[in-house]
Amino acid sequence: MPRTDIRAALDDIVFSSDLDLDKAAERHITPDFVQRIDGRTVERDAFLVNMANLREAVVSGVIEMHQELFDGDNYADHHTAAISMKDGSTLHMEVYLFAEFAADGRFRRINETTLVLEGPADAS
């Protein structure tokens, strides 16, 4: 299986509502996946609930990659996200992300810090 990256993962998991969420997640995250975002730890099941809710609110989104680094099983990036919401609002976020890949190329762990540039401050 080829190694994933955050742009492909977000495209499938968040922005491709026609793709089954469980199938999208299976492509990009392991069964033991853990996300730590702005100090909060979320395991796979809770992460998928969050992504299902986000899918309900999002029309589309674009990820702009500024820096990306692969080193063995480690991954780091700096990206921004521009997200259009169904309520007409826009969310722009800046993200610094560090992750660990499983042997099969999927994300096992993601640690990220986000900064909301435009939109509600609690959007991360």
C-alpha cells in the first residue's frame, strides 16, 4: 500500500462526501489511530464521529501545502486549509502537524497544532 499524506487523507475523509467514511478512513488511518490536536487526545472512533459531523457542515475545502517532510515512519507538514461551510461561512486554518506512519503507510498517530485565521475560534 502506498504511503498516505494529509492532503489525500483530508480529501477522502472530509471533502469527499460521496465516499463512505469508513472506507475513506480505512485508506488513511490504522485501527489504533490516535489524534492529538491542540492538547486534546482523540481515539479513532471519536475521530470518525468528529469527521462525520464535519462532513455534514462542509461544502468543500482546499489544502495548501507549505512544507512537507517524510523521514522513515515520520511525517511533518505545515499547511493551511480553506473550508467553505454549508451555512455560507468560511474557515481558514493554519496547521503544524507531526505524524507517525504504520508499516502499511497509513497514519497511526497525528499530533497537530492549529491556528484559526478566519472563522470561529473553537473550530479546530
